[in-house]
Amino acid sequence: MLAMLLVAIGLSTVSTLSAALVQWHDPTSRLVRQSDDTAVVATVRIITPPTVTTLRDADCQADAVMQSLADGIVAQSSHAALRMFASDDGCTTLAHGATLRIRGGLQPAQFGKQPLWLIVEPDAAVETIRAPNTIRQTIAAMQRSFFTVTERLSDQGRVLVPGLTLGVLGQDYVNVGGGVMSSSGVAGSSESAESSASSVSSKRSESDRARQPVDDAYAELIEDNFRRSGIMHLMAVSGGHFMLVAGLIRRLCARLLMPRRLVAGCVSGAYLLLAAAMYPSDSVLRALVMGLLGAAAMFVGRRGQSVSALSWTVISVILIDPAMARSYGFALSSAAVLGIVLFAGPIGDRLAALMPRVVAEMLAMTLAAQSLTLPIQILMEPELSLASVPANLLVSPFVGFATMTGLAALLVSWASPSLGFALAWTAGCGTQVMERVAAWLAAGRYAVIPWGGEELLGGAFEDLLMTSGNVPAALLMLFAEIVLVAATVVMARCVRCLREGGLAASLCGGMSRCLAPYRLVSGGNTGTGVVGAAGEGGDAESDVAGTGDAAAAAVIGADGDALSAMSELPGESFRPTIRACIAVWFADTETLLSHVFDK
């Protein structure tokens, strides 16, 4: 295991250095280093759908990959990743998958994931070199029909149903076929404006009402409430979508008595189609790769192992795209899955003794995910949401059916807008509950408490905080969680040992044996004995292994009757070192956790 970890670290390091060198020597990066703002003619390929931007001088944004670059003197090939910003009619040309020739200003990024920005000139003509392929056009048509249907919902439905279904809030959608659907207004093409002006008032009333942008203040209020209550993650596509779809596919295949390998193929196909229909994000990538690994395990007849699949997912993604190592979305998604896999079962078993099983499982899922994502959340925003656990617990019963009805509306809206509206309205009922819960809990005085370096470390470390940002606060949260987990494990062990009647053994298991002298004894033809912790499946007592036919060994402490027997046994008494005590305690704790996971 250690060797594999070292190999993975070495490969990731080599991949990161290689990617950094390629980016450094790219012609686009060299040009930006020479001048902060350079007018260029660029050929780019759009790799994400456009969304409304918060940048003051633009209306929309989309990520792209540079293919060629001309600065008026020489044209060069390039492969730099960048983010494009456009305004007005320029937004209608940023179709996902299209290849465009654009004139604009190239500059280093001020914030965000992409290292470069390309600001499209407002009056510049955009030339479409290659239109999106048929698959992309089909997906864009389905998404456009879905957003047209959701525009007939209430304001909360228009904002939240697309976010829960596709991973983009309704006010951030850019209608490539007809303009920008933003909170600041609708920027459509001149043809759309003339057509709208010439239509009959009675026929356009419903369409005009639907196309009225969502109130800017209301949309910001919803986002703030969801963020303060700790359920903003519901507005991002993650493994929950893939689990719901995979469960549905497996049930249908089981009813049709399909063979295992064909079921694995159907699940893989469903994963690929679902990922293509969603707005691209790092959490979607993590869920897709991990789901495909699980489908591959099903295909070869092996049981899926979540931790192994997650490990291979993280390693492969970082090797292919080293920039994902600094992605908060990818880190949050991976940490949440790891927490659920490791801790949801044991926490649910403990809570099931205190509350109904269904409630215990939902609460355990939330606590397990929060346990590993809190330090990353504090890196992003130095605050702690106390309302997160109750909010997630209250909305959990509604997330599943709202997601499935939203996906069904996306699937059928292009063919039957009436049926699509009915399904979207049903999903809106679920998001209505989420919106009410978020508004109720976010209004509390202590819904969010600060967890920043200034509040926790004071002014004595001002220089450190200026250079490290939220890192000290995140490390402090990680340390607090480790202490809490250790205290919980120790208390559980002590309570278990007390119930078994051993007072001395209740003092933290193996650590109590470090307080008393040990004696190593051996018998028969053997000479040497070895003290070690119990292996897999054994109890949490130390074993002594000897050699020879009549070998027998035991470690006897100073508890109870063993004191009188110790003086009669051969051998020399000894006290374990601190290192041995720590090793015994870790071995006992590992045995305890293995018993918990097995159950």
C-alpha cells in the first residue's frame, strides 16, 4: 500500500511539472507575459455552455481551448485553456462544442480556475468555423426546451429546478438560440426583437411573462439562504444523480432478467448520457469516472469497492489534468464520498439505537459527508454553518423525487411541453420545501458563525494570516475533528470494556497494558517469542508467537491474579517503550474499527 502511494505521488508530481512546463512555453502564455492586454485574433473551441457572468463589462462567459493565435504579426498554434467573456449578441454564438474565430483582448485571469481571459470585442464579428456536432445540438435543444418549460413556474421554481436538475441556476442560463436569460434583462438578437414586436398581444402575453427575468434581489436572497443553511451543494450535479439513475436502470434490467454484463453496459451508457446532458463541472467528472469504474467491476463479476474506486478516480483525474488538484469542487466531491463510505455505516448503526432507522441513516449521511468537507469549506469561506445538519436532514426526503422528476422533465420537454411542465411543476414542489427550509434556518442568528484566522488566532499571528489566508482555520478544524473522533473512539472502548467487567482494561484498551510490567514467557523447545497485536478477526489482546512443537507464549499484565503468577514464570520482565505503546493502541483501534465495519 505504501509503495502504491509513493508511486501515485511520484506520477502526480511528474504530471504536474509536465503540465506546468507545457503551459509556460505555450505561445499564448508567452504573449500574456509580455503584455497584460493584447489584441489578438484567436481560434477557440468552446468546451462549456455559456452562463451569465458577474463581470461588470460582460454579459456571459464560457470556457474554451485555444487552437491558434494571431497578434497581427505572426499566427501560432496554441493549446492554452482560457475563459471567454462576451456581451450582447456575442453571447448567442458561444455554443457548446463550436469552433469560433474571435477578435478580443487577451489578459491574465484575475480570479477563477482558468489562467487566461479573452474579452471579446463588443462590435467584432464572430466567425463560426465549425458548428457543434449532432449530439451537442441535440442536447442543447433538450436543455432549451427544458428551460422554456421551467420559465412558466414560480420564481423559486425557475431558479431552483434547473439548478437541482442540471447544475446551473435558472437566472444564469444563456439561451444560445435567443439571447441571454439574465437577472439584468434579456439581450436577444434583433430578429427576435422584431418578431416579438410584430406578434399579437394576446398570444405573446404568456411568453413575455415567462421571459421576464427573475428579480435580481430575490435570486441573490435564495442563493444566500441556501449558502447560509448549508444546502447549496444540492444545486450542483453530483453522485446523487448517478446513483438514482443507476438504481432505476438496475431495477429495469432485473425485471427483464438481463445478464450481468449487459446490465453493466446499460449502466455505463446511462452514466455517459447523463454526464453529457448536465452542465460540465468537476463533481460531474468525479461521479462519472467513479461510476464507470463501478460498472467495469460489475462487468467482470467483482463486487464494487467504493474506496478503491474513489482512489483510482482521484489518481487518474489528477494524472490527466493536474489542474484538478486545486479544484474546490473536485476536492469537496471526493471528500464527501470518502466520508460517506467510511463513516455513514458506523454512525448510522450507533444512531439507530436512539432514533428510527430511516432518520438515523439520513442524519449519518449528512454527518459523514460534513466530517471531511468542513476543512475544505473553511478554506473557501471562513465560516461554519451550524444549520447545515438540520437543513440537510429536513430536505433529504424531497431531494430524490425532485431530482428524478426534474430529469424526467428534461427528457420529455422537447417532445411534450405539457408533460414536461407537469413534471417540472412536481419538481418545483420539492424545491419549494427546500426554499422554505433554507429561508427559515438561514434567518437564525447563529445559522453561521465565523471560523476565520483572525477570530481564532487573534492579532498575534497577523503576518501569518496575511500570507496563508484561511489555511490555519482549516487546519484547526481538521485538528478539532481528529480530537473529537479520537475522544469518541476512546469513550466507546472504555464503555465496552466497563460493560465486560474489566476496569483496568477499560483504560483505553492497549494503553492500560503499557502502565503495568509485562513478562515474555516461552515453553517447549522454542527459544524466541514475539509480542504483537491481534491480527484480522482476532480479539484486541496481544498475542505471543513462538517456534517449536510445544511452543506456548502469553503476555500477562499486573492486573488481578496475574500478579501472583508473574513471579513464578520464567523470563525477564520489561516495560514497553512509548513507541510500542502507541503501536499497540493503534492496532487495537484498527481492530475495533474493523469489527464495526464488518458489522
